[in-house]
Amino acid sequence: MKLSVAEIAEKIGQTFEGDGGVEISKVATLANADNGSISFLSNPAYLKEVEHSNAAVIIMREQDKDAANSPAVIISDNPYLSYALTAQLLYPASAPSAGIHATAVIDSKAEIDPDASIGPNVVVEAGANIARGVVIGAGSYVGKDVKVGDNTRVEPNVTLLDGVVLGARNIIHSGAVLGADGFGFANDKGSWVKIPQVGRVIVGDDVEIGACTTIDRGAIGDTRIGNGVKLDNHIQIGHNVTIGEHTAMAACVGIAGSAKIGAYCNIAGDVGIAGHLTIADGTTLTGKSMVTHSLKKGVYSSGMPVQETGEWRKNAVRLRRLNELFKRVKKLEKNS
Amino acid sequence: MKLSVAEIAEKIGQTFEGDGGVEISKVATLANADNGSISFLSNPAYLKEVEHSNAAVIIMREQDKDAANSPAVIISDNPYLSYALTAQLLYPASAPSAGIHATAVIDSKAEIDPDASIGPNVVVEAGANIARGVVIGAGSYVGKDVKVGDNTRVEPNVTLLDGVVLGARNIIHSGAVLGADGFGFANDKGSWVKIPQVGRVIVGDDVEIGACTTIDRGAIGDTRIGNGVKLDNHIQIGHNVTIGEHTAMAACVGIAGSAKIGAYCNIAGDVGIAGHLTIADGTTLTGKSMVTHSLKKGVYSSGMPVQETGEWRKNAVRLRRLNELFKRVKKLEKNS
Amino acid sequence: MKLSVAEIAEKIGQTFEGDGGVEISKVATLANADNGSISFLSNPAYLKEVEHSNAAVIIMREQDKDAANSPAVIISDNPYLSYALTAQLLYPASAPSAGIHATAVIDSKAEIDPDASIGPNVVVEAGANIARGVVIGAGSYVGKDVKVGDNTRVEPNVTLLDGVVLGARNIIHSGAVLGADGFGFANDKGSWVKIPQVGRVIVGDDVEIGACTTIDRGAIGDTRIGNGVKLDNHIQIGHNVTIGEHTAMAACVGIAGSAKIGAYCNIAGDVGIAGHLTIADGTTLTGKSMVTHSLKKGVYSSGMPVQETGEWRKNAVRLRRLNELFKRVKKLEKNS
């Protein structure tokens, strides 16, 4: 795909300065760009790279534009967003042709829109409903009564178990498993008795779910993922969790059962959230945070950043007696 | 499935009070129940919800029963267990019909009980033995010499590699990988030389293994999972680990090679256990615990719960000098 | 496979003492060995087991050899390495016969060496190139333009997405996903706009990638895994990460986007490394370490080992006021 600077600026709703006729075929970092590349400056820390970049055009804020030596600049208040929109233009998602591959196994009671694309070795069970524009990648499994909304893309080797409901324009990455049983057992004198998990997984529109991420079905009611939620890889969402709209979670986060995660939250990698908690809308959690109580809106952290192992060992041993140290200090204060 | 209150009480071995003829078709929470629902009160914190619940029948302890306004109550010393058994009655696992799907690829030297169900695109290699009542879900792989015991259910897209042995009545969820090579390398002047992993994975009866959970084969001997063990999603079990009977682990736990985990342990989410340790029977570990030495029976924890990021940052910096603080306090004590 | 002690010693380039004609058919631990077994002593802690071992031959250091009562010993400066090489002799990887299984779906524009083995239900897309000696396991997906180098082994149910490049002699374990989109979004007034991920994943030679490990494609440039890197299970490698040669990572490690991990690093289980950091060559990180800044060569740790929960709770509460404690101690020091 090739577009001129002027075409790009028009399509993303921004203005340009310089030579609007330069043809752009790819995105690149400031450092690696060549004369067919578009790049961007979002973080001012990279301002010094702008001057030496060979990019044909750079997307920048008005106040930064004088630093550029490129044939053109596109002016944007949010260069990273403008970059995202530009990249979507230059790299349109490849759409496989509609139709059902000869090796797919489709139950006669499944409904598949003629405009959907069903890849090789896909299995679609009875009662499933696959809407127009949907792509189901090779080897994926679509269980009974699963609904897949318009233009949702399911990558190869995804597992959508019985009753999962996906909205429109989702992207579900390879290895993801939606609708496996939640972890529910009653204890009977030491041994565990399974509690049938009879709820579903309900996913809104414009959701992205990462590779090898798992979302368990509800125990009684449903597990719910709001519109616009973005989940990275290796995330575990327990049964009956709800995640509010436009919340983003980085990789390896684990959310235990029945937790309520608000909308517009930012949850960094490897955060763990205990069950039955409520996290307020707009909350930010930094990486590896351990959340054992409900949180009001705010920015929270925990964990001990690394230090040299010898030092860490001494501190870790002391940490086991921190409570005692507080008491000793109190005693000193009393006696001083 | 519809059952009367009297039928349910009889089948789960409990007594009821009130109208035994009410027909029940589903389970529900106290808050969402309607007049066809059975609910339960296990945690006294929800006692106030009992009064306003529309459930047709509530499973409760004798001492709580007066709080109910429902047409019937079922009396149980362990309402959660009675609820589990009731849900099993109302939601029997759907059993696909026996037989081998036309698209499955079965080696001529595999043995498959005529009463087993082998789904679409399943691959079964030479020497595998699949017992009666087993269900192998679509797209799953059953390697050479794998044994799958009576009535075990393997969900779609599971991978059982060569020599894995599964007992009876297991449930293996989608994305699980059993029998991949353990992580074993010898160092040769900086580069790594692979150590063939020649042990197996041996799983007992009544085990449940979560989605995307991995259990590595032994390096020399076998990796062993005891009867009644329940593993949630995204768990990593290293080579030559043994897990005692009826131990339960929540999601994202990692157990390094050759660790011996006792029976009847409860291990919460994201716990990490170093290699070659022994964890005693009946041990409990809370979420995100970091275990670097063997443990006697007990309840253990570690980790720093979240606090507001500004406060955390100050504390985390100080933590790096905790050992020094102890010395300063000691000096103050000496001089006081 | 049976080999005499003399044959083994010769093939692994070491000397033996005692009866070179004893036939060896398997490896075993010192404790479990019988008269057809080879065992080894690497860690001196197990020296006392040597005396009572029934092994036919033990690989040991010169200085330890007198402890052995076995018919033969093989002398090696690095017994663990010699054991690895011996096990490779006794357990050669089983090579399925070359050829393409009848159920595989191969695009007419894919190139597959006649000496490669393509398993049942494998899908290979246009432009893919699969070299000689490669094994692609059942159910695996090989996307467009994927390159798989000589003698690389892809286990069942692996997903290699468009453009992934694998070098020679790799082993990719089941459930691994290479080339899924990195986690990149621009924020537009609270909602997230996808940034197309247009880079690739480039993997060197002699790399091993564990079960359910995910390596995301680059956002603009490529994600790069160096020669000889060994990754355990459940690892997450974010977009544009680079990993230097011969670095090893244990299970459940998460590396955020654009981090640069050096060569010859040892990274233990569940370590988390934030984005855009640089970790120097030869760095060691212990389990569950939390890395929030770049590191010079060294050995680093963080995290709080478990203690009894009652004690932990008191300490964890105090930890929230550690900064205050430092101030109190400073005040005491001033006044003393």
C-alpha cells in the first residue's frame, strides 16, 4: 500500500507541512526510517533523533516541528494516535476470502454468514452463530451455541467453548481459551467435589484478547468483559469476574473469581488481584502489584525492585523482623 | 433437567422442610434466584440476602433456616457441598455419542474402547490406549503410548505427549500441555547442551487440570500428580515434581523441578516454589507467596500488598537499606 | 539403544576405568540405578549415594572416583555435561518418516523440503519455507512466509504466525505461539486504537522454546531471539524485545516490550522485566525478581520469602510505614 503525505494527512484528519506528494509505503522508527517511511515523535525524549532521521515525513506536535529536517511533517496533538491511524491505512488487515474451507467440520445446526471465512480444520458445533465478516483461523474450535459478532477475527488455534458470546470487531489471539470451567470445588472431608460451572463468558465489542489468555465461564452467572477492553497474553480471568469498558491489562495478570474491575483501568504486567474485590474505575496498578483489598480510584504499587543479591539477602532476613524493629524504636522513643 | 425439592434432598442425602413438590430447574445466587431456582447460604455474611431471595429453595444450615422466606429449605451441615451435588444433578455433563469422528486420525496400533468418543481432527498415535467413557475433544493430540483412564474427559485442543498416563475421571481443559520436555540443560563453556527428558507424566484419578496448564515430563524418573489433585489455569509443573493427593492450586502457580508438594495443600494464585524443596502435607500458601526453602505444615505468606504509588516508592527505596536501619537501631539501643 | 561403557566413553570424549564391556541401556539416578544403568555424580552433596548405587557405571570427577563401587566409572571434569551427551546417545530423538501427512493442508505456494515431516492436520500457508529434516507436529499452524530452518522440530499444536523466521535445530514445544500481535494501542480520549504490529519474530539457531510460551511480533522492527537461547514454559516475550545468545530463562518470566536482554544471562522463574530496559550480558536474576531499571552485569534479587502468615501480616502492615520509621530513627539519632 502506497499513500502520499497529503492523502495520509487527509484520511487521519490532520494537516501537513512541506511536500505533500511524497509517497509513503511503510512505518519506521526515527532511527531506521528511509525516504519511503513515515515516523512519529510522541515522547520528547526522542526529540534529538528527529533531526537526523531519514524519514520522509514525521508526525509531530506543532511545538516540536522545527526540529525536523524531513521533506514533510504532519502536525498532530496526539502523534501516537495519528501514527496508529496511519499504520492502519498502510497495513490493512489481510482478509482471507469468504467461505468455508473444505476441511472445516461444521455442524448442520450451526449458522455461518456467507461473508464469513472459516479456515482449515476449524470445528463449529451445533447452535453456533458466526456473523458477517468474521474470520475463524485454522484449527480453532467454536463450541455449541457460541456467538461471534460482525468482523471479529479469531486467530488460529483458539478455543471458544460452549456458550461463549463475542461482540463485534474483536481480535482473539492464538492459544486463547474462552469458557473453560472456573475453578470451583466444595470440600468434602479433605477431597474436592466439582461444582458445575454453568455460566457463560460474555465479551463486548472492540475487545482484543491476547495469546494464551484464559477467561473462565461463570460458576452461576456470567463472566463479563466490557467494550473496548484490551487484554495482553497469558492473562487469567477467573469465573464471574467483570471488567469495565476500555480497561487495559498487560501480560501475565491474574484476576481471581468474582472480582469487579472498573472501566478505564490500566493494569500492568503480572499484577494479581484476589477474588471478590472491587477495583474502582480509572485505577492504575503498576507491574507485579499484589491486590488483597478493594481499591478506590488511584495509582497503586507494591513489590520490591531488585538489588544486588548479597544486599537483598540481608534486607530480606531483616524484613522478617520488621514488626519487632518498630517496637524497639517505640521503646527508644519512650526512653529518650 | 427438572427435579422436585424432595427428589433433590433425597439424592444428595439431606432433609428438607416446606414444600417438597416445588420443581427446580436451575441454580442461582440468592440475589438472582427466581421461583424455579435453588440457591444456598454457605457464608454467613450473606445471611441478610436470604430474607429477600426469590429462590424456591435454599440449602442452609439448621441454625440459619429461620431467616428463609422461600417455599422450602434443604438442611445441610455443608451447604456448599450440598450445592455442588445439586448442581451436578441439574447440569449433568453432556456426553457426546460414542465413536470416532470421520476426521480423526487414529494409528492402527492405538486401542480405543468402542464406548469412547473421539472428536473431529483428533490425532491418536501408536500404542495409545483410550478407555471406556473417555471423551477426547476436537483437535486434541494423544501421543504414542498415552493411556487415558475410564471416563476421563479431554477438552478440545489439549496436547498429551508421548507416554503420558491419565487415571480415571479426570478433566483436562483446553490448551493444557502434558508431557513436554522439562527444562534441563548442561552448560558447556557458556552454551547449553540439552539433556534428553526421558521420564513420563503420571496423573492419578479424579484430577482436574486447567486451561493452558503445563506439566513437564520427568528428566529421568516421572512427574507425578496424585489422586484428587485440582490444578487451575496457567500452572507450570516442572520435571520430576510430585504433588500429593487432594492438593489444590489456583491459577498461575509455578513449581520448579523436583519439588515435592504434600497432600491436602492449598496453594493460592501465582505462588512460586523453587526446585528440590519439600512442602509438608496440609500446608496453605497465600497468593503470590515466594517459597525458597522447604516448609513444615503451616500457613505461610509473603509479598507486599499494594499501597498508593507515592508512598510505595518511598518505602521501596528505604527497604534497600533495611539492614542498615537495624544496625542503627542496635547502636541507639546500646547508647541509650 | 544399548552401548558399552567403552563405546560411551569414546563417543563423549572421556576416559573410563573398570569394565568397559558392560552394556548400558538407560540413564538413572544414583538411587534408582540398576546393572543396565548409567548414572552421574555432579553435586558433591550426593557423594554418599555413590557408594550404595547399583549403577553399572557412574560419570564422576577424578577426585571423587574412589567413592564408587560400580563395575566402571567414566571420568569427566563436567559430569553433568557428559551425562547430557550420554543421554543423547541412549535416547536419540525419534524421527518420524519424511513426507506430508494426507490430512495436512499445504498451500500450493509453500515450499517443503522432501526430507521434512509434516504431521496430521498441519496447515502451511503460502510463502512458507520448510527446510530439510524439519518435523512439524500434528495440528500445528505455519503461517504465511514463515521460514523453518534445518532440523528444527515443531511439536504438536504450535502456532507460528505470518512471517516468523526460525533458525536451525530449534525445538518449539506444544502450545507455543510465535508472532501474535504485540500489545500496542494509542489512547484516544480513554478508548484504545490498535497500532498494527508489522514487525516479525526472528529466532536464531539451537533455540528451545517452552510449552505455552508466547513471543510477540515487533511493532515496527522485529523481535529477536539469539542463537542458543533456552526459554522454558509460559514465558511472555513482548514486542521488539531482543534476547542475546545463550541466555536461559525459567518458566513464567515476563519481558515487556523493547527490553534488551543480554547474552549469557540466567533468569529464574517468574521474573518480570519492565519495558525499554537493558540487562547486561552475563546477568543473573533470582526467582520472582522485579526489574524496573536497567542492570549492569551482576547477580540480582528481590521479593520477600514466605514466613508464617501471622508474622507476615504484622510485618506487611509495618512495611507500609517504613519510610516513617527511618525518619523516626534519624530523629532519635539526632537527639542521642
